Amino acid sequence: MLQVSGWLAELKTTISAGLDHRKILLEIIGDKFEKWNLKVRKEKAIYHTLNMLSLDVTKKCLVGEGWSPLFAAPEIQEALQRAAVDSNSQVGSIFQVLRTKEMPPTFFRTNKFTTAFQEIVDAYDVAKYQEANPTVFTIVTFPFLFAVMFGDWGHGICLLLAIMYLILREKKLSSQC
């Protein structure tokens, strides 16, 4: 009986020491978790970007290919130069426009007003290259169809007044955010 009591006391001491050790480790991990999480996210983003690149024939540099609008070429070159300077790279980046027979992806310029309508259209499908942008028609027809869907005049007037208030107060309301 005395021997069993000794074992129980020893087990309780072992469990207590284990719990104390676990508590200390969890506190240390809790203090460093945000740093570790940020570091892992950065490394994951770096590897994701590197995986989109390929090695050149000499296997000495990375090559990235992609589509961009012609008007964005100077901005891309400036960003590449800035990245080379910021990373203290000994080798600069090379930006070269390639000619191809492939059809480029669709790109539509949007502004603050047309972005919402473009997103509605893109939710269904993106127009093919050099097709007419259906957003132009959506800007005209969507409010009409929305009004047909909500045939209640009172509801429509309330929405109109609320929208007019937001439009007139746009600058003041946007500065509060």
C-alpha cells in the first residue's frame, strides 16, 4: 500500500511538472506566434511567385512571362527597376515585349462608376478578346431591370433618395472612412 502511494505521488509530480512545462512552452509560442505566422506567409508568397517563373536555357536566371496592356509597359519597367534597387540585386531585370500569335486575354478599363457593373458582367463570363464589352449595355439595362423587379414606387423613391444623398455627400463620407 505504501509503495502504491509513492508511485501515485511520483506520477502526480511528473504530471504536474509536465503541465508546468507545457504552460511555459505555450506562453513562449504564443509570444512568437505572430512573428512566425508573418514569416511563413512571406515565404509562402515568395515561393508562390517563384513557382510562376521558369528557368532559362542556361539555367542561370528566372524568366517570367505574362500579358499586360501596352500602356502599362513603362510602369512595369519602373517597378522592375525599383525592385532591383530595393533588393540590392547585382543583376538588373530585363523587360522585353514578345510578339505572339496567341489571342491576348480581355482587358477593360474601368473607373469608379463602371467597376460595379463590370463585376456583375464578369460574374457571368468575361468577353473574348476584341468583343464588345457587354458592360456598356448593362449600365443602361440593369437599373431598368432592377426597377421592374422592384415595381413598388414607394420603395423605388426611397432608394432614389438614399442614392442621391450618398452621391451628394460622397466626398464628405469617403473622408470619414
